[in-house]
Amino acid sequence: MEDNNNQPAQEVDMVELLEYLAKALVDSPEMVEVTSVEGERSTILQLRVDPEDVGKVIGKRGRIAQAMRTLIKASATKEGRNAIVEIID
Amino acid sequence: METEERAITPKSVVVDIVNLMNMRTRVTSWEDEEEIHVDVWGDDLGILIGRAGSTLQALQDLVSTIVKRNGQEGRRIVIDVERYKERRRQKLRDYAERMAEKALITRKPISLEPMTPRERKIVHDTIKDVAGVESKSEGEDPERRVVISPA
């Protein structure tokens, strides 16, 4: 699909997006760390937070983790990529 | 170690997220005593809606959680993209009316597809205004569904 945009197409920075969401959800934003591994079509994003904050990024019945995955996947789709979010604890 | 003193509002969080997603949008907001509405406008926002509104639901869950943990906000936060929810509501009303008509013609109860509580309420409210039929909900969530019967 043509994008009638006169700005150059910019890639979505999924690391930055995941970092923003995680920092806004936790008590210790300075402990939030996101690293990414780029595959051919997929990006694996690994999220690390303070152990005290793990529950906050997972949420009740995993609802928050699922919502972050859905949003990150949507951003990846925009770039024609797949994204996997792993929460490391 | 102080966190920055930037007011976190539903609108500001939505703006941050759509900017990070590199989407060109306009974001408006309005509120009343019970709800804060944030509306996202733009072209090609299908990605932000997702299949059956799943991405929009994720966005709403995240923004609500972020805003509520950062302040005293107790009101419901409702996010919509290009009036998706409004259009879906209208489709649901049309569907309920068609099924009511079918129930009237066949003189048999009609069981609709499973719906969320909010969707069922829209259907019940629609059926209330149709003469000759009544509606009730049957089954357990997430399979709970509306049944429309000739009165």
C-alpha cells in the first residue's frame, strides 16, 4: 500500500515502545531493560524488570503481558515483521 | 532519583504510544463524571484496531492500567479509533433487529452468537424497542448469549 507521506518512512522502534510501556507500569523504571534479537522475519524482545515489578508487567491472569504483546505485534505487522516478547524473571 | 513531574493523562499516554508506533494521528479527548474518552483519528489505523478490536482492547487495557497506577483517576477510560466501537454498536443493533424479525416470522426462539456483557446489553436495549419479541441471556461466559423469542 502506498503511503502518501512526504516524510521518509521511519521504522517503528519496538524496543523503545516496549520500554515506554514497561517503565510506565512499574515502580522502578530505572531497572527496566529491553534487548532485542533480530531474526530474518522476527524480532525477539526480552524484557527485564526489577523482581518486585514482575507482577506489574504480567498483570492479573497475564492480561498486561498479553496486551503488551498484542500492541508490539501490531507495530511489527506495520513493518511486515513478527515480534515475540519474552519477560525474563 | 525523582521521577519527572509530567501530568499523565489518558490522552498523553495514547499520544505517546501512537507516536512510538510511528502512526500519523490526531488524538482528541472528552470526559464526563463517569468516563474519560480518548478518540484516535487518522488514515490506515486498522493496525491499531486489530482483529475484532483486539489491539484496541489491548491499548485500552494498557492505558487504563498506566493512568490508574499513576494517580487517583477512578473513572472508566474508553479509547476508540475512527469510531470503530460506535460502528460496531450500530452493526450489532442491525443484527439484533434482523434476528428479531426472523424470530417473528418463524415463531421460534433464535440464539445469537456469544457476546460480551456490553454487547449483550446493546442487543437487549435494541430488542426492547421491537414489538412482539423479547430477549434474555443464557449460558455462562464466555459462551453466554442472547436468545430472542416471540413474546
